[in-house]
Amino acid sequence: VVAGGGSGGGSYVGGGGGAGGMRTGAGFSVSNSSYDIVIGAGGTGTIYTGNDGATSSFAGVTTVGGGGGGSHSYTYTGRAGGSGGGGTQGDYAGGAGTSGQGNTGGGRLYAAGAGGGGKGATGLIGDGSAPYSGGAGGTAGGVGAASTISGSSVYYAGGGGGGERSAYGVPRGNGGNGGGGQGGPDGVAGSTAGAVNT
């Protein structure tokens, strides 16, 4: 069960949205009857701090929506969620993840938006001081986790990449394997909406 992902922070060098929480299990018994299923929507794009994704649930198993990414012009830190959103440039932390569902968002990167957390890994966490020079790999969203529920191994719940900062040569961060979106371009006010589960 995977929740909706958070959207990235708006303005520039926004943090990436956190992946929706993901829970897996083996030997889960279901009967030939009806079940309530809720599919969480992704957080909507914004010029402010990213919006959180919505919860998903199946047969009493619930996952928490991903946290929105921080915005350099508004709330700088990432929001908590299934996986936390990344912080914007500077000494700003990512949001916390939910235990058993995801990881903390990246943060504290000088002149770089940090990637959101994924089910399988956090975003990169720096020290907030040294100029960032790690390219798109370091601002990438956290990798998701593989599941074979479809019959083959597929990754889900990857975190979103951090936003571009062209003045410092920082490119758009790549989304984490598992559906994470690429970070936004420099100078574009709005952010990309979080992914909807299908």
C-alpha cells in the first residue's frame, strides 16, 4: 500500500517532495468479499511550501502521504510525511519520515535544494556550510523499494529531486527510482504536483 507523494517546494531551489509511505507484507489473508480501498492523491503544485500527499488504505492498512518540499521564499524546511520532503538551500532540514513507511528528506545543502526521502533511503544531508558541488546525484530523491506484487520486481515510493540553482552550477535533481519526479528548473515559481498512485 503506497500513499500519494508530496509536491516539491515552489520558488527556486525548492526541496523535493517526499515519497508517499509504503507498507508491504507477506501472507496477508484476503477473502472473496468487498474491501474499502482508498488511493491517495499526490500533493498539488504550489509557489509556496510543497503540499503533502494524501493517505492510502486497504483492508485496515493505512499509509501516510509524502511530505511537501521546503521553499526558499516561504517555509524553508521540508514537511514530515510517509517520507519527508527535502529542505531548501542553506541550513534547513528535511522533514521526518514515518517509521516503517519511509525516510527523512534531505537538507542542509548550501545553494542546493535537497531531495525528498524515499522508502529505501533518505535524501542527502549536508552540513549547511560548504558550497555544494555534487551535481544532480547528490540532490536526487531517495530511492524507493522493490515489490513483486505485480509478478515482477518493480520499485515504488521514490522521493522527488531537489530544485535547480544555476548560479552555483547545481542542476535539477533526479527523482529517486520508484516514481520520484525531477526537481524544478531555476526561476520557475510553481512546483510539480506529487505522483498519484494507480
